[in-house]
Amino acid sequence: MPPKKGGLKRGSFVRVVREQLENSLEAKASDTRFPNYIFETRGEILETEGDYALIKFGIVPTPNIWLRLDQLEEF
């Protein structure tokens, strides 16, 4: 399996890069009113699959989200 972007892997803490997410295929396929917490708070990578990562944000109940690794940066 090829190495992940920037060493991002299960357990890494990340946040979403707004510029990478806006106007992406993922943004066009869903509601583009993204909650601010995905850009401002720490999320944890729960799992990776290919170029995607499953992210859990916060300690309050929020849905986990699959995003491309290139849409994330270390927090």
C-alpha cells in the first residue's frame, strides 16, 4: 500500500482544508453548507481506505465523515 499524504494515518489528528474541500467532487455531491467545526476543531482519523480517511470530530455527537486525504492537514 502506498504511503499516505503527509504521514496521515489512523490516530492522526487533522482538520479539513477549506480550499481543498470547496468545489471538490465531494462538495458538489452533498450539502455545501459545511459546519465550521470541521475546519476549526481537531478530528481524529479512525480508518483509511485508499485515498480516503474516516474522520471523527469532537466529543459531542457528530456524524463521522469520509474525506480525501489531500483535503486534510495535521492539527
